[in-house]
Amino acid sequence: MNIEVKRSVNTVDYDKAILFLEDRVNNIIENSDNELIWVLTHPKIYTAGTSYKDSEILDKSIKIVKTNRGGKITYHGPGQLVCYFVINLNKRSKDIRKFIKLIENTIIETLKEYKIDSFNDRKNIGIWVKHRNKSKKIAAIGVKVRRWIAYHGFSININVDVKNYEKIIPCGIKNKTIGNLYDIKKQNYNKLKEKIIKNLIKNLKN
């Protein structure tokens, strides 16, 4: 299993990242490149998946970038870890639900290493934690599949400015709040990206 792992230290422009993913998908279809896992951070940006609605934009002054991933509107920015992937499901089980479950389990397992209990929600995709008697969304997942190549990825809020989510209905989910790992447990998360990479590769091998 040849998976290239990229780690970007500086912030990466969203459009450039998506073009890179699209190129990698095409190359994998042509059997001319390896699968990919890429961890990075984006500058402040709002992105809208294929099922978003205009009513989910609460502040009409913000710029929304439309993308071809699944899901609705979300926010990316400093303090958030983004993990992109391009994974060939032709080599594995051609089962989208199973693949989403693999992603969810990767995040849940990784957060357990930080003594944080988290869970998935069938109705509201993503990873959640219970904090002060409230369910808070800690990770968002958005995946697109083309010719059984799964790409795009997920984001985990480490210490993001959650006020930016007040301008949208994040992921189309009302009456729920967005959380930060640092608010739940103040500890060092510098190794989070390496733990995510390790667990994702392990789960892809199983």
C-alpha cells in the first residue's frame, strides 16, 4: 500500500489544495500516482458542499466558496487541523458507509489518546463530544467519490475562533454548538496530526 503523506507547515490556499486533490484523483484513475494523506491548515474561509442552502448563510456579507464535496457549509481557519485524502476504494471495499465509518473511528481513536471521549451521530455527520451537558461538534467530515476514488477529508477544531461559525448554520445543523479540543481539555495537541496520520494508515490497512 503506497500512500504519500504530505505535511504542510504554512497555511495552504483552499483552491490550490482542491486542485491538487483533483489532479491526484485523475492520476490514480490513470494508475500514475500514489494515494494521498495531506494534513494542513487553511486561511479563514467558508466552503459550501453540494447540499447547502442559501438560508444557511446567516451573514450575507461573507464570501462562500462552492465546492464539489458532499455536505453543507462549514468554516476553515487557523486553529483547525484539516486532513485531506485521496483513497482508492477499488483496492478495498466499495462501500461508502464503511469508509465514512473508518474515518469516524480514526478520529475517535485519536482523541482517546488524549483522554477525550467522542462519538459519531447517525443524524448529524461528524464527531461530537459531551461538554458541560451539551453536545458539541469537534470534527466535520466531507467526502466525494469519483470512480470509487474517495477524496476531500475532515477537519478537527483544536483552538479555532468559534465565533466564525455564528455567521452560518454549520453543516446545516441547528440548535447545536461547535467545540474546540482546547476548551474541552487544555493540553498539548502538537502531535495530533501525526497521531491522525498513524491511525488513518493503520485503519486503511485493516
